[in-house]
Amino acid sequence: MPLHSMLDMMRHAQQNGYGLGYFEAWDTYSMEAVLEAAEEENSPVILGFGGMMLDTKWLDEGGVALMGAIGGHYARKSRVPVSLILNEAQTMEQVVQGIEAGFNTVMLDTSAWEWDDAVEAVAKLVRIAHAKGVVVEAELGRLPDATADGIDDSTAFLTDPDTAAQFVALTGADCLAVSIGNVHLLTSHYAPVDSAHLEAIHSRVSVPLVIHGGTSFPPEAIPHAIAHGVAKFNVGTTLKKAFQEGAQTAISGSQGMSVHDLLGSHKSTDWCIAGKLAMKERVRALIRLYGSGGHASYRKE
Ligand code: 13P
């Protein structure tokens, strides 16, 4: 199936009261977990890779191109509508490489940049991307990060509604990731999300909104978020946890077996296949929470 515009997919999600999931992959096994989950739930889905957790040197020396090639391969064989995002790229060079590598949505993480630099970079990216039919996600506000000791909110700040409207007007970004109390990488409890603040942003910003930190976004806040402009939830950490648990269980039960069956075989004995299956179930559960299942034929609805 050809790639779909993430903006079209988001608009449909908004009109029909559901959210899209972006389930961050990091290799072929995790990419298969996402795609198979979406196909089993008959759901549109955002496929892709993220730049935040990856080694910069690896990314810059062919990593972006490799991820684009992997993502493009799975997108083409998908039976459900997909968009392919290069998420949270750290430099302009990386997003430009991402566009060349076939990602049809890109996001440059300027959340820690000075205002003028962020506006200039995102506006420039929008010009480059739109000339090639590529959608741009931007972010304003800064999420706290969970750390081993708790939550580091020393640099975090909520998205200001008026400033967000100005940012979108100045840059032309297609959608905006917002900070409303959501937290990156948090697994110990749910984040203290400020739903009234989301409403204030939504009343000022007309483009679809995005929630990062999907792992700890409280399930009971999801319907309200969808009703107030959120069209996509980004999920990462809980997927890696599920993969790790699945693989660990397989590793502990594999004494005496051939290493060729355990590593890279893609057979049911493969540790990474066990990880993939566990991750797939977590993605399916999230698709049900976001309500996107059954919307795969959205162009005909
Ligand atoms: P979590 O790892 O907290 O789910 O956040 C992922 C994310 O926001 C990717 O953009």
C-alpha cells in the first residue's frame, strides 16, 4: 500500500473520534510487531523510528537511510493505511536525510531550542518538506523525563496556548506536540496530565495535536484528549519493556538449544520473535484504547 499522509489520517481520526498510535520501532522485529498488531486490529497506524535514543554517529553515517529503507519495505507490504515518521530527529541534516530516505512525515525536536532558532528551523523544514509532499510535526513546550531517581522536570515547561498558536502560524507546521503534564519514559505511574490546559491549547491552535510520552498517559484521560484536539499518541518505553519481558522469558527457557535457533532464525524459538509477540500484544491493547481499530478502510468511510 502506498504511504498515506499523516495529516489526512489525523483529520479522519479527529472527525471520527479516535486517536492514532505512533508505536516507535527500532529494528525489523519491532516494526513487524507494530504492523502485525495494526493489521490484526484493522487499524490505521503510524510506523517509524525515533532519533532521540539512537547513537548520533550511527544515525548520521547511514542509520537514517537504513531506517527509511526498512520502514518503506514494511509500509509497502502493509494491508492497513500507514504513514512513516522520522520522529524526534536531533538535527536539520537528519530530517533532510529522512525526507530523502522516504519518510513522509518528519519531526525535528526543537523543544530545547531558543524560540528564534526553533521558528527559523521549523519554518525552513516546512518549506523543504512541503515541496516534497512530506508532513511536518513540530513540538512546543518541554516534557519532563523520567530518570532512575524519579522525574527530572528541571527544564520542563507546559505549552503556552497563545505562544503555540503563534508558533504554528510562523512555521506552518502541520501538527503540534504539546506539553500538558505528560512525561517521557515514565513507567512507575501515570503522569499528572492537566486536561484543562489541553483545552486551552485546543481553543487557540487549529492543527491536530500530538501527545508524546504515551507510556504514562493515563488511560482515563485519553477520551478527553481525543475530544480536545489530540489525534496521535506517541508510545515508546512500554513497547521496549514488553519486548524485553518476552525475550527474557524465552532466554530463561532456552538452555541446551542451538544458538542458530535462538538468534536471528525468525523461528518461534528466536528470542526476538518472543519479544516481538509480547510487544505486538501491547500495541494491540493500545490500539483498542485509542479506538483506531476497524478504521483501516477510512478512505471509503
Ligand atoms: P514514552 O517512551 O514515554 O512512551 O514516549 C515515547 C515518545 O514520546 C516518542 O516520541
